[in-house]
Amino acid sequence: MSTPTSLFTPPVDHVVDPDLAHRRADAVVTVTGADGAPLADTDVLVEQTQHRFGFGCIGFDLVDHANGTSADPAYDQRLAEAWFDVFNFATLPFYWGTFEPEEGRTRTEELLTAARWFREQGIAVKGHPLVWHTVQPKWLLGRPLEEVERLQRERIRRDVAAFAGVIDMWDAINEVVIMPVFDAEENAITPLARARGRVETIRMAFEEARATNPSAVLLLNDFDMSTAYECLIEAVLEAGIRIDYLGLQSHQHQGYWGREKTLRTLDRFSRYGIPIHMTETTLLSGDVMPEHIVDLNDWQVDEWPSTPEGEERQADEIEEWYRTLLAHPAVQATTYWGLSDRGMWLNAPGGLLRADGTRKPAFDRLRSLVKGEWWTGPTALRTDDAGRVRLSGFLGEYRISAETGADAGPATFELDAPGAQEVSVRLGE
């Protein structure tokens, strides 16, 4: 199996293709035995084992489960089974205030255990985030700007180094458009960003992370889909700062974006030639938040139930949302922001599972796409007299085996680029 980061490859172009040709390959696979001779006229079984596209979900709720410290093991086991039934890309929490609540006391071992647990099951892992003005440690308040900057730089280097080889993808910095003017809560990063400026604050995050782990894949992430984010991206690129992926958030608590808005947004941000991750998506299965709310965090309710009507609407929106993203070649991954309603941000009914762990229609609809319509195999084929089979399938990782004989296999191969490919595999090794 290739390393999880191979899930993500820059797009060839930015033309919307409803037929998903840019997600598929037509391959001629030559099958040989352990001796290297072609297996002619042999029945083989081919099945996909992994998508190249990143179907992501946060893994926050499974950190305790991975560490064996769950307060509700039965529930978390059900959550884990559902998670792995659909997703191949996990985002883990590195909010500084909760990662290091007391100076020098970090959750490094706990998060390392969780990240390794995901990786051992073939899941790509991203850390979120290295720099943000929210969920900041209280012990940082009141310190001089120079000390805050030094500690922030040290934090980046420490954590990127500690997780290198396990987590090599990071939201390097989060929500910079609002960062210098943020006033909802006191924190030490907003004054730093105001003093240094947005671009230099971004430079700090990217350069410290890349210097520590040159192979790190780094994202600039934001919820602001206005021209302010576009102007910031242009300023960052003009300053010579390399962005590996653009992160676009889409918490749709005030209503579904719809296909037209989604495509307009993707077209606007794909013009930079930087592949896109839809990093944070939420779609509700209950009442939507009132339009007059400016900051989503201001909507605080004790109960926000999922409803039968809302669940049917959510399923339809989930299907159209994922179809729209897959059709656009600029999008390389998308992360759903919470599998279950239990513990959902803002207490919203945004999960694909209900609070009791039962599956909503949206979960079943998404699974039918990821592991059904967009999944290849298992497919029984027969090699020709040169040991070849022809396969048309979605980009990703595959396993092939012969049905009988000493050279039964299995062997693995990858369809890693759209269009025609030739692949050779050797069974029985």
C-alpha cells in the first residue's frame, strides 16, 4: 500500500466533468506468477481497497477509543465501525489551548497513539491547526509580543517534529482573514497578527513547519469565502510563500449552499492552480440557523433536534454536495465535520449518525456513493493468452488474486492517474 499522503495529487485542469473521467483510469493489467511468467487464461479477482480521493471526517471522537480510555466503549466501537465503513482521511485536533492546557504539559502521546491507530488502518491523517487565534492557552495571555511569537514558533517546530512520519499534513494556519481583528475573546495571537500583518503571520506558520519537516503538506484554511480571502491568497503567493492546498470551510448551518454556489466558489478559488480541500463541511438534519446570525458561535441553544423531514433533506443535500465536489477536478479531498450528533459543534444536528449512534439516511446515501457507485469491484476477470486483463476503475489502490493455483496471490497495484495505464503485478510472492 502506498503512503496515505498519495491520496492527494494536484489536478490536471479545472474543467467540471460530470462523468468523473478525471477520477478514473482505463488500465491494462499484466498478471504474472511468482516465476515472472504471464498467467495466461486464468480467472482472477480484482477489487478496490482504497480511494485516491480523500473522503474525510474528523477523528476527534475516536481519540479516546484509540487510546483505550473511552468512557463509553460500546458506543465508540459503533462509531469506529461506521467511520471506517466510509472514510479514508482523518483530521485530528491540535488546538493549542486544549493540546497544551498548562505550559509544558501536552497531549503528544495521546494524539500520537490516535494518529498511529488511524495510519495502521490505511488512513491518511491531518493535524488541525498549528496556528489559530481561537482555543488559545490562557497561560499565553499578558506576555510580550516577542515572547508570544517565540513560543508560537517553538510550538510549531515541536509538534511538527514530534509527529513527522505519522502526521505530515497540517492546517498550517486557520482563519487568517479575521485573525487580526478578532474580538470575540481575548487571546495572544490576534495582537501578534495585528502587529506582524496577515502575510507575515502566514509566513511564520509555513516556514517554521516546512523547515522542521520539508516533506510536510501545508494548507491555508479559512471560512471566509469572500474576496477578502482571494486577496489574501494573492498576497501570500506574491510574497513567495508556497501553499500546498487551499482549505475552504463550508459549515452550512444557515442552509445548504446548493450546486450553483458550490461550483461558483470552486471556480473562483481554483484559478490559482492550487488544489482544494473542502476542509470543514456540515449539513443539518434539523432546523437551520436564522439568517441574521453573523457569527455562528452566537447561536446557543439547549436542544437542536434532528427531524425526519430534516434527515431526508440532509441525505439529498449530502448526495448533491459530494457529486458536485467529485465532478470538479480541483477538489482533492473533503472532510465532514463530525460523524455523530453527540458532541456536535454548537449542539447542531449535523452528524451522519444520530446521538444514539444509529445511522441517518445521509450516512447510507454517502456510503452507497463511496463504496458503491464510486467503488470498483470485486470483479471476476479472465486473463488473455498474454496474462492481461482490462480494467476501468476509480483511481486508488487495488488487490488482485487468482482463484486457484500456487500463484493465487494476492498482489496490489495502484491506479494513480486518469486515462490509460499499463500495470504489471506478480502473484504468489
